[in-house]
Amino acid sequence: MKSARSKAIASLSEAKRLRVLDVTGPAGVYAARLLAEQGHEVIRIEHPAGDAVRRLGPFLGPSPNLEDGAYHQFFNAGKRSVALDLTSDEGLAIFARLAQSADVIVASGLQHADLARLRARDQHLVTVRLVNDDIPELIAYARSGLLSITGHPGKTPVLMGGHIIYAATGLWVMVATSAALLVQKATGRGQSVTVDIQQCFETFLDMAVENYTGRNRPTERRGYRGAVTAVSGAFPSSDGFWMLSLGDGNDRWPVLMDWMQDPVLAGDPALAEYDERQRQRDRILDRISAWAKALPKIDLVTEAQRRHIPAAPVATTSELADDPQLIERGFLVNVDHPRYGRMRFPRGALATLWDHSIGFAPTLGEGNAEILS
Amino acid sequence: MSEPGPLAGLRVLDFSHVFAGPFCTRSLADMGADVVHVESASRQAGDRYRAAYQHRNKRSIGINLKTGAGQQVAARLAAVADIIVENFSSSVMRRLNLDYASLAPANRRLIYISLSGYGHTGPRSEWLSMNMNLQAYTGLMLMTGFEGDPPTAISNSWNDYIGGLHGIIAIMQALADRVDSGAGRYIDLSQFECSVATVGALLLASAVSGKTPPRLGNRSSDDAPQGVYPCAGDDQWVALTVQTDGQWRALAELLGRSGFLADERLSTAAARMQHHEELDAAIAAWTREQTPAAAASRLQSAGIPAERMRRVADVVDAPDSGAVYRPFTTAGGRSALAATLPFTFGESALSEVETPHEMGADTRDVLRDWLEMNGDEIGALESDRVLV
């Protein structure tokens, strides 16, 4: 099956390798990582005191510092670092000189006029400007409506964990950047793009908005039991939870019954119809919970998949760090990390796709001497 | 679109269905590509509503892919396409003679992307996948929520967005490479890997420590207090976050708890983090007496970042939100809203949203535009029921 994989290009040739200036905060930092995964030279411009990404916990060392943040180590992987204070005139002047060597600038906190001046000097330059990315994450999440659809019914609504929403906004920034780079490549002309981070949040509510405005269907927090169809949800296993998703058709129900061998459910022929399963939802879900809770989740999921019933483990990140699919496809690679020793490192989705290697996150300002000279 | 988008002139043949694929192709359409969605009668079952979030700004061609002649029409379209997007399980396109190996010899510029659940290689490649399963398997459900909570989900097709966005980016990279090489390529994208990448920081933390980082609920890792607090009314909430000591002083004054300011235990964010539950109780006691709008307004006036929990209806109605949405007319003639692109090129406006086309509405136009078929040829295909 290996041959079916997209053919790897080991590294980009010098001609295709772009120089990227990454001046993003948490809402855009994934975009610049993806540019590094594509093989480009990404120079992160950081405040000498350390920026917000470096300050996000958890920390991989014994105590918080500017080098060991998990977000820094993942999202700045493969980049260089230049420490520069862009609030000072001197810093801005150095930045403008550096910009002369760049193909693309992805920037938060820089003024439209400043970027326009750089483009006027260099007709080839692509600038991607982030706006509305200074609204605190939880506040933007509440404003966008996403908070109202995350969590359990009636309970405190909750922000998605792991700052995942910022990876998602970073993806939109990268879509905009990629489109601009494509036009630059085709025409030789620079581009100016503006990405509104609050609007990025809002895009992920679009199904709910259309269902509400187009069909009067509300979307609320649904929890984890029977959330999608009558017989679906996260159920306890002996070692955590597993997720089962039986569709709203009738063909998988007899398969589940054959597997469970539950005399109570199997003895109720009316349950062969979806509407009846919907009516008796809680009873069915309770029986599944009681049946499955003595079994390990991977056994449950493997058997469900063998029977063509969609199922998956509810995984922790520790379990993902040993996941056979991620290892087999090369998403997780063994590395000798300069700070953490021998470990499995998440290469990233695009680096895996193109089979590119990716470097480690830079120490703050490691590139100052070399890049600025 | 008010002016040609960055992908104008590109032809996309779209074999995708729910939802990562359709989201990917609709975004390509929003950027100006000519997206032709291939539909067949057998996939039309169920809900008749043509959702703009899946079908807008695309053309629809109806082809019976179960017939050899139908497969040939699709292959001819593929020969003049720039991009094919599909998200069937691994064997389907091969069975239809529409896999990359079958199509590439006639079109070396073709970029062909499979957006499957787990990718087409590896021990999980045959696993059936659905959005909720990916929310579970990629760690999202056990990192969202509070410690001790059951798995916690978001009520949208989250992983389809994440997979679709990575797909768009991969396609554009392949297009850029094609400018240099003249050749397209096959892209075996795994939605699972895309979503795991978005939790890469915590995965990395686990790989180093062997442990799973704690769930933070609504708390920040460094600012305090931060949370979502109950207000008067049923299921009404307000979110606030204190990021500076100045905001902390303003909050204490607003709560009528100036004693907090003299309390050594609460003088820094790190110290407040240690006593977060005590602060949560004090804040909730204050918010509980007010509507969320009143609480948010008073907090904002005091300079504290705050927002009520907006529901979908609130987002639609609020004058300062929903900027990304554009009105469109549903096939049923109703006015609805759909999200457009959250970015602008130069001075050009956001893309507009067309009424989703009915299945097969553009069959004749597409066959004329892409294949220069004449009316007789099209008529023959129609009478042979190759077109549907």
C-alpha cells in the first residue's frame, strides 16, 4: 500500500523555497507552521521578552519558561527566531530591511499602511494581515455562538480544549496565504490579504446558522449520549470511553443485536424501526453501557469495525502518542530532541503528506546574529 | 463573486459527499473555481433540502455512475479537470474506474485528492469514520470540558471543517508545484491526521511526559480569573477573562469586593489561579442576579473583556456579529444565511452565495463547456439514461 502514497519530495529546491516572516500570535501561528511543513524558510519575529505563544502552558520542563511551552514547541517547529521589538522605531527599521528579503509576511499587530509601504517598495511581496485577533479566546468564542453549542445540555457551556479554535483560525490564515502565493506565482505580482479572526470563529457556526435561518432548526449543546442519532454516543468501557455511531437507517441494528446478545433488546422486535429506537433511546443506551463497561475500548471498537459499525476509541493525547495509525503513516516520527531526548514527535499533517522532515522550535532570538547580518 | 477570485479558471470535479469534501470544494468555489459536483440518483435519497453549506456556488451534473457509459463521461470530464476531490471509502472510486491510477494517464496535470477518515494506508485505513468518532479519537472530547466530565463534544461537524481546510491547502500547494513541474499528483489526506495536528501541542506534551495534561474547562493556563458564569434566566451565561491587574482591580470594585484588593493571596494572576474556586463563587453570586446582557455590558464598561453566551439566534440578530454571513435564497424561496470566506483579497468584497442548484441542473451546460458536446450527443446520453 505504500506505493499508493503521494510521492514524497524530499525538500524544496532553493528556487521554490520562500522566505516567510511570521509575526503572528496564537490565532495565526499554525499557518506559519504549515508554511514550514511545506518546506519554506519561516522566520518568526518575536518580542525579546517572549510572546503569548511561548507563554502558553503546559510546559515540557520542570517549570514555566520561554522555551519549554508545549504550544511553542509544536507550533514553532521548523522555524527560525529573530527577537525584535516592533514597538520601537529601531525594531521597525530592522524589520523593514528584513522584509526586503522576504516573499511573504504573515502579520498581526502591524498597520495596514506599514504593510502597504513594504509592498510599494517590493511589487513581488505578499502580505497577509490578521485583524480582530486581539479579542481574548473565550470572549471571541462566546461572541461567535460556538460556546452555545459546546458542552452538555443544561451544564456550563465550555471552550473547546487545547486552544483548538486557534489551530482552526490558523488554517483559514493559511488558506488565504496559499491563495495569495498561488496568484503571486502565476502573475509575479504581490498580493494584499486581510484575515478577520473573529469571522474565522464565526465560519464554524455556519451549519447551525443556515439550519436556523433556512429551516427553523435550532442547534444546542447535545452532550455525548444519543447526540447524533438515537443509538450513538460515548459509552463507558473498562478503560475509559468508546464512541459508537449507529446511523438512522435500520441495517446495522440487527448486526449490533447479533453482537450484544442482549435478550431484553433482542426480544423487542419493534426496535427494528428507527422511530421506536428513538422513543426507547435511554433504555437502549443504558443497556449498551451496562454491556460494554467490562470490556476494553480497543476490543469494542475493533469488533464494531469488523462488523461495519462506525466506532472509535475516545482517546487521550497520551494514547495518541502511541497510536499505530499515526506511527505507520509517519505522522509520529522518532527523533532525538535537543531538549527532551529520544521521543515520538508529531511531524504534522502536511509534513506527513509530503513526507517532509521538520525541524525543532528555535530558542528565542537564535537567528538574530545570522539572519540580521 | 464581485470579481474573479484567486482560483478563477480552475476546473474542479467534485465526487464528494458529507461533509469534509463538500466544504473543501465549496471553499474552492468561493475563491472562484468552476466546481462541478457529480451527483447520481442513488445518492439523492433522504433530505431534499439543498444546503448552501454543501452545495452553494457549484454546478451540478447528474451522471449514472453505475453504467459504463456514465463512467466514461466522468472520465472524459476528469481528462480536462484540474482537480478531483472525493471522500469515498478506499475501494469505491477504483470500482468505478475513477481512481487516480485509471485517470492520470489521460491527464498528467490532474491533482487528485482523497479526503478519507484515516488515509488509504495503515492499520486503520478501512475503519469507517464519522465526525463524532473523529472528535472522540483525536482527543478533542477528553481535552474539552472540566476534569472528571464525561467526553465533551461540539455540536457541529468540527473534524470535517478541519479536514476540508487542510485539503484546500494541500490542493493549493499541489497547484503551486504544478506551475513548476507541469505535473499533478495524488494526495492521500487523512482527516484523522489533520485533526490530530490541531492538538499537536498537547500530544507533544504527552509524548514528553507520558501523561495527559489536565482539562482546563474554561480556565486559562496563565490568566485568572476566567470563566463562564450563570446569569438570571434559563441556561443564560456570561464569559469573562481578566488579563491584567488593572482589569482585576476593576472586577473587584464591580463585584463590591474591594477586600480582594487588599488580600495578599490574590495579588497576582498566579496567586489568583490558586484560589480560582473562591473567585468563581464570588463572580457567580454577582452574575446570577442579572441578565447576561446586563452583566456583559457592565463588565465591558469597566474595561473587562466579557461577552454573553450568544446563541445562534443572537448571532444572527446582533448588529456587531455575523459579519461573515451573507444572505441567499434557498431552493424553497426562503431567505437564509450562509458563511462566506473570512478574508478579503485587496479591496475586493467577500464572495456572494448563490442559491444551491438542483441535482443535474447544469448537466447540459457542463458537457458543452468542458467537453464541447453537441445537443445530439447529450440527447443520446439522456435517452440511454446515462445522465440523470
